[in-house]
Amino acid sequence: MLFPASGENPPRKGIRLMQTAKHQIFYGWYIVAACFVVAFIVFGISVNTFTVYIKPIQEDLGWSRGKIAFGVTISAIAMGMSAPFIGRLIDRVGARWVMAAGASAIGVLSILLSQSRSLPYFLGLYALAGVAQAGATLIPISLVISNWFSAKRGMALGIVMTGTGLGAMVMVPVTSLIVVNWGWRTSYMIMGCIILLVAPLNLLVIRTKPSEKGLLPDGGLIGDSKPIPASGLSISEAFHTRRFWLIGAMMLLFGLVAMGVGVHLMPYLTDIGHRETTAGLLIATVSGMTVLGKIGTGFVADRWGLRSAVMITCAMILVGIVLLMRADIFGVAVVFAIVYGFAIGAPLLINPGLTAECMGLAHFGAIFGILTLLNTAGAAIGATLTGVIYDLAGGYWPAFTLFIVLISAAAYCGVSAKRAAISVPMVEREEIGI
């Protein structure tokens, strides 16, 4: 690991480091459980179920798929534009208040989306939801888990991020069922009410740093009230490193491919002959496999390093897209769901993990917020570009072919970023605390 977490520095005078008693559960695991619930409910509903709404809204309101998918695009743009500010806000006031406010806003906005009758209203609410999403899910979760865990960071992130996959696995079929039986408006209202339940959990459990509980990362107690400062690059220093921009390029490409496929997966599968219920089950399988994929990626990252995790993830995404192009055969579609699903959730671990290792934790919130801007820019491009390509070409194959090239480029960027971090001169390492 390139940068140590705050608890890995040698103990200073006035600080006694002790292992927590065996009968006690490290509070970090309560943080993991709470973040898992947030990922399951807030991310699982607000992000992963959008694909279910495309056709019903198209049939009800007469909007094109490209225009509907622009809701995801504008949400991603808003999330990306606000991410650096949200990161700074989290660094300043703490994660729990920002996460609670974000979840509350998303819940209310989902209820308001049920009343959509004009495209500007629909897109405006998704823009606001993007800002709320930046404060509710991935940015604060990544910061909190990276602060609370060092040696077990990969495993902790893996457990938390399985919530996004399990949330999709449960909520996509549930949303489909509600839409089929009661309509998409009722579905938006129900899901919004569920999301609102998360805000109190954030306030009760989430703590940004272990020092707020008198603890150190991975366990142990602080005998003095003075916390050990985290090490890492400042925002200005990060901007001047090659590895920062390589991570940013990787995250942009990950976002573009994931959203380009994910938003259009339901309509694509039904276009090639699968029933809506079958398509929903295939998407649920993708989501379910992300659970195993995130745990597996966390294990690989902790055992063999993030470089191996990046290479394996990108290779499996590439194979999955190739299989998707022949997914009119049910057996191939199932294999696609297994292979692609295992890999597509891994960037949720790789992105913050690589950022923490290459940039440090001192200004993680602000730096990762800026990098998230690039990730969401990719997601914004991917959702709309795929819809536009479909409208122009009458199919999705040209977009999938492009994604094969882009995911290969993402692999190069991720591996090169890790290599660039390892090659940092020793003098620079000593100056910034590596």
C-alpha cells in the first residue's frame, strides 16, 4: 500500500495503541453495516432501477429513449459538477450529516418524479437528484470506509459495495413488478418513501473518522484525545501527478461503459426477443453476481494488489460485452449475466482503493470528489451516447463495439497509474509521508 492510513504511523508520545478486547466488535464493522444498507437502498433504488422505467415512460409520455436516458446524463453531470464541493463539505462537516441530507433529498425527489408530465420537469428533478446522490452514497461511503480500515480496506469496501448489487438484484424485479401492476408513477412514490427511511440510520451510526470514537483504523484505542494526522497529497500536488489523471481517465471510461450498458440493458434484451420478466431476471442475475464480484475483487486487491484487480476486472467486462452481442441466445445471455455481473461492480472498489493508495487520505474527500466528476462525466456520456447511437443506427452493436475498445483503454490507465505511484522518487515519498 503506497500511503499508510492514519493509524499506521508509529505511535507518538501520549498515544497508546491497544488491540480491542476480543469480545468487543470493532465499531468500524457497524459503519460497514450502515454503509451497506445505504448502498442497498439508496444506490440500489435510485441508480439501478432506472432501466425499468425507460419503456413505460416512453409508452406513456411519448418521449424517445434518448430523451429519457438524458435524465441519467443530466443527473450524472450534476453529480459530477457538485462532487468536488460535496467532497470538501464532507471533509469539513463530516459524512453523517451530508449522507442524511442526501438520502432525504433523493427520497423527496423520487416522490416528485411520480408527477412528471413534461420533459423539463423530469430532467430538472434528475439534475437535483444527481447533486443529492453525490452526498448520499459513493463519495462519503468511500471516504468513511477508507478512514476506518487500512489493512482490511479491500474487504470492507467489498462488503459495503455488495449492497449496490444486492439492492439492484432485489429492487429491479420489485420495481418491474410494481410498474407492471400499478404503473411507473406508483413505483417512483413507493421507492421514494423507502429511501427516506435511510436518513435516521446515517445520523445514528455513521462517523467520518475512527478518532471520533477514540479508535484507530482496523481496531485499537487512542489513549490521548489528539488524533494521528492522515498523510497524503494536497489537491494541488495531486493535480501535478501523472497518476491522478490516469486514475481519472480510468474512472471516466469505467463510468461510460457501465452506464452505457446498464441504462439500456432492459430495452436491448427485450428488443432481441426476451420477455420483460426474463430480461428482469437476467438483470437481477447481473446485480447478484456483482455481490460475488465485489467480494472477490476485495480479496484480490488485499492479497495480490489493485493492479491485478484492475486487469482481471477489465478482461471480464470485455468478455461480457462480447457475449452480450450474442445474447439473443438464452444460454449466452445467462453466461453474459454471470461474467459481466461479476466484473462490472468492481470499479466501485477499485476507484476509491486506487485513489487512497496513490493519493493518500489527508485530502481524500476533495480529491476523490474531483475524480468522481470525471467518473460521472463518463456515465453522462455513456447513457446519452448509447441512446443516440441506437436512434441513429437502429441498434446497439456499434456502441458495444466502442465499449470493447474503451474498456481496454481503462485497463491500461489503471495499471499505469499504479505503476506510476510505485515509481515515485523516495525524496518525494518522505516529503508527503508515503
